[in-house]
Amino acid sequence: MKKTFKLTHPKTKYARLVDAVRSDIKRYLKRERKKTLPEGFDTWDFDCKFGANIDEAKVLDVSELSQAIHEAETQGLESFYVEILAKAGHRPPKPVAKEVEHET
């Protein structure tokens, strides 16, 4: 997904447009995660960029997108650019829990 979202509309309020953008992004992520993974991979990973326009877009983690949209909303931006590219990846191994010895 490479898209510039416009946050101006003659009849729709600004807050509703921002909510629609969040919903659109969540739907896209959900749809991409449902796709079949290639052999040898166990999760989908996402490369994300966010900015006021394409030239100012900075790399973000997918978990930081909501905060970036909130900041754009508080700044009152009329539009912003979001780029989300899905790629197959591997989950990091779970950390091994160490047993704690109790003194009796």
C-alpha cells in the first residue's frame, strides 16, 4: 500500500476522516496477514513509511503507525503519505526462562 490520504472533505468531519484512515490501514494489515506464507517463513513483517508527503516519509515500525497518525491529526495536516509493504519473515525465538532457586 502506497497512498496519500486526503483529510479534507466538504461534508465529512476531520475526525471521521482520520478514523477512516486508521480503519483502512487495519483492514489492509489484516488482509495481508491472511495471505499464504512462502515455504520456510512463519510470519508476515511490514516495512512502513509515514510522512506529510512522499519526500518527507520516514521509516517506522508498524506498531508506531497509530501514534504517527495521531500526531498528524494534532498538527492538523490536510494530507499524509503512508507506505506499507508486506514481506515474509521469521519470528524471533522465545527467550528461555531461567529457573529461580528459592532458599528454604
